[in-house]
Amino acid sequence: MARVKLYRLNDRGHWDDKGTGFASCEYMEQSGSVGLVVMSEHSQEPLLVHAISPEVGFYSRQEDETIISWVDAELETDIALSFQEGMGCNFIWEQIKSVQRAYMQQTGGGVRYIGLQRDVQIELPEPETKNLEQLYNLISGSSLFARERIPMQILKSKEYLPRLFELFRQCEDVDDIENLHLFYAIFRAMVMLNDPSLYETLLSEEFVFDFVGALEYDPDQIERVHHRQFLKKNVAFKEVVPITNTMIREKIHQTCRLGYLKDVILPRALDDSAFSTLTSMMMCNNVEVVQELHRDPEFFGELFKRLKASKPGDEDWNDLVGFLQELCTLARHLQNASRLQVFSTLQNHGLFDVLTDILIHGGEYSQLKAADVIMSSLQNDPAVLRDFMVQQASSAERNMLSELVRLFLVGSDGIQATYLEILLFLMDPETMEGTSSDKDKLLDIFYDKHMDAVVARITLGKEDVTPDEKSVPPWALTKIVDLLIFLVQNHQYRIKYYMLRNHVLQHVLHLTERKEKYVVVSAIRFLRACVSLKDEFYNRYFIKMNAFDPVMKVFKINGDKYNLLNSSVLELIDFIRRENIRNLIHHLVEKYEEWFEEVYYVDTFRLLKLRYQQGLSATTIELPPGALSEQRARRDSSMSKDEEDYFESDDDPD
């Protein structure tokens, strides 16, 4: 069943919350039809009983949304079900569609409503070889409502499955391939019944190896896949911390088997409903396991005791780090209150100190796992982690933030991409809470202690680095530029003055000399990000530094080749024209007009020149003598003293 909130549209056009409960599709005896039922999670009373309409298009659901809505004729209003999880929504949606398809089949394709008779009783054939084909036809060929009763009948008799599996073992002993193929079809059809109770029974300790053994005999497979052997050797939970609760251990084993069934044995055979049910069962199991472990007063303490006592190279180091990562990943799926409690417990046991040690001393495997835990912590409550980083940076030279920056700059391709995502999250002002001074603390540390290292890696990316200098891989340069673009777009004055003092733009534009076209494009993207701010300081800075020179040179060298480099430059120029950034338009036309004449295959430069001429005409017509100078003086007076001093100086970067 799927957890939902029920909403009803009132006369004022607002949605009234009618309660939270669990939704399921049930057969309704009185009407002889299938209904959508929502039972209250508190009182166990029905919040909604709604007969599913056969009319196509009656129910509405936007793609990837977790809300199903319709206009209820009986209640004379709109009804909406908001699902807690997308998987639950998918499951109910598929059930509704399945019922509607059954109506269509019963009426020969029409949309007329008729009552559907439910099979009163289903008799399973005796588990004998002569009845195997009959059993398969019964499971796979019955109506929707008969299929709902089959799992009940199978599980009702305590002897049916044991006898069926005993027959399977006998056929396997004599290598009866024809019947073994039938067993495969039977148990695959059982999976397609989409019944959680039946799944739990088939994957229990008693039956799991016979069940997956039968699924080894897929007639469409050229070579038999030994699922039992793989399950016994590979799909096993390694207890890095002893788990004494038997129920938890069984849930963990069951979840591993559900995943193996879903992803390895039957990925092509599962329909959406069965896939959704298996996924939902795995998620529910995982949530239950995390909650039970959290209730254990000793488990988390023992976990961190072992993490702090272990070190890279120890036999259980990677297993402990991997378990921590898996635990935090699963904790993401808890309800808000439970998730906050779990992460609070982890933090109280020293989670962030452990992660710092992993970043400093661990290998690539453990560093990637640590990155995933850090991202889980950020998604849970970023303020807690930011506060820790600020406090830690004041007392330790090697700290979490310094290691995040270090690994981002020198790590492998996979590590760099992961740590870029973390840094973007950390540096995003939109996710920062508190007063302005609180927000500034982490950013101050980053700019004061780490920004120089970021820019230094860009300078090592130039083609003319000395033999003593270790060059930076091209893929690393593009990610560093991505970070700089983010800072330009989000940090306003802080990055502006840093660029002024440290000539960041010039260092980035040196990358246009690289032979890798995608690195050149990343440098152009950085200039484009600066231009998009339409900041007068930046515009004057571009002109003073001749920032467009390297861009226009690589554009000219590229010729009329239609590639990403060509498109990037044309888009940059067209943006300046569309936004009518006048001083840049004048600068480009007056300095590069001769180059424009050579570009005949697009109108970009012709239109830019036209905008330039229109600007000259407007200035001549509308402004009296000296007005342009006065206008510039008024505009410049709004600039800060530092900016004005900069433009009055003649200092250029080396």
C-alpha cells in the first residue's frame, strides 16, 4: 500500500486536507467492481472509497509527479491524492490503468461500464509433473481478479510450495529440461502476480535457492546462468558491526535478494507494476532497517568506535567506510523528523571528524564514499556542516574544506566531478541561512585561504608551462572553470574584487591557447558568464584588458568550421547585440570591424555593426554637445572608489 494525503477542492477553490492514509486498489463485493480505497493511518477507517472509472482520461497525472487527481461525480468536486513517494504513485497509477484495460477487454473496446464478476473460488492443480502446464496456464492466463486470489491460494496451503519445489528438485536430478523450462515459466508468472506476500515467501530462507534455481532454466538463454551459486558467494551482507537483531538481518538479506531478482534475473520480464512493487519493498525494508539500527542504543557507538580505530590499509577499513556511506544514503529516504534524528546521532558520534580523516588519509574508493556522505549531510541540513567547517578551519590547518578543495584540484576525473558538486552546494548563497555575517564566514575562509590555489591551477593549464611544473589535465581545467563561472554568477562583489586584484580573467583566457577545443570553449563560457551580468565595471574591465582579443583570434583561426567553438563566440557576440551593451558594441566594432567583413556565412556581425550605427545616430540626434561626457561621468560616479582607482591606473597583468 502507498502512503498518501487526501485533498478535496472546496467552494473557495482551495484544497482541504482530508487526512493521511494508505491507498490500495480493492475488489468491492457489492458493486462487483474494483475501487480505489484510502484507509486512515490513525483510525483505520476509510477516508475514500471510489469505484475506478473505465473512462480513458478520467484520471490526471502529470509526468514524474506524485499527484493523481480526478473530478468525482458523487462528491461533485475535485479529488487529489498526493503520494509520499513516486514509487507508490507509480504503483497505484499502473493499477488504475490495469483495471481500465480489463474493463476495455470485457466490453470489447467500448467504454460502457459493466460489473465484473469475481471468481468465487480458484483451485490449484496438484503439484505433479502432468499438471505443470495447467498450473502455468492458470497463473498466466487468468483474469485480473482471479490473479489477485491466486497468491492467497498458494500461500493458504502450507504444503503447496514445499511440494512444488520438491518436484522441481526431482526434475533437476533427472535433467528433465522440458519440465524445468515449465518451472521457469511458472515462477516467472508468479513474480508477475505482483504480490508482496508471495515475494517474501519465495525469497525466504526456506525457498530462495530453489526459487532462483528454477529461474536458471530460462529457455531463451543460450547458456544457463548459475544464480544460486552467485547468491551464495557474492550476494551476502558483510557485518562490519555485529547485528544481533534477527529481524534486521533477515530484512537485509531479503532486500539483497529482491535487488538481485529485479536487476539481474528478471529485468527484461518485469512489467512496470512488478518492478515498482519490488522497488517499493526494497525501499520499505531499507527504511525499516535504518530505523531499527537507530533504535539500538549501542550500534552507532560501536560503528564509530571501529571507524576511529581503523585506518587505510586495514582489512575492514573500506567495508566500514562503505557501510557508513550506505547507511547515510538510506537515511535520505526517511521522513523528515526521523532523518534529522539519524543524522543528528551520526554527528554527535563524530561523523564530520571521521569524514575529515577519510579525506586526508583515505584512498580514492573511500574518498568517493566520503563525498557521498558529505552530500547526504548537506541535503539533510547544510547549516550544520557549514558551521562545523568554519569552526574546524580556525583550529586545524588540514580540515574538511581544505581537503575538499585539494581533492577537487588534484583528484582523478571521477573525484573532481563529485567534489565540484559539493563545493557548488557549499558556496551557494541560496542555500545559506542566518544573518549576513553568518553567511560570510565560510565564504571568507574560501576566498582568503583557498581561492589562490584554484586560480593557480588555471595558470598551470597554459600550454607554455615549464618542464618543472606539472601540467593540469584538460578535463580538470574545464571543471575549475565551471567553479569560477558559478562564483561569478553568485558571489557578486566578492569575486569581482578578487578578479580585479588577481587578474583571473586573463588567466582563464590564456586557456584559449590550448589545443583541446572543449577547453577553449570553457574559457569563452567564462567570459560569457561575466558579460551576462551586464555590470558596467566588468564591461570597462573587458575593454581595458582587451579581453576579446584571444577570443576573436581563436574564432578567426577556426575559420568557417561549424563547431561548438564557432557557436560559442557567435552566441556571445549576439548576446551583446541583443542586450544592447553599448560600450562593448562600440569596442567590438571599432576594433574588429575588418575581421567581421570576413564572416559571410551568418548575420551576427552585420547586425552588430547595424546596432553600432543606430547607437551613433541616436547619440547624435538626441544628445547635445558634451552630454555624452556628462552621462559617462554620472554613470562612473556610481562606481566604488576601488573601481575608479583601478581604471585610472595603467597597471596591466603580466
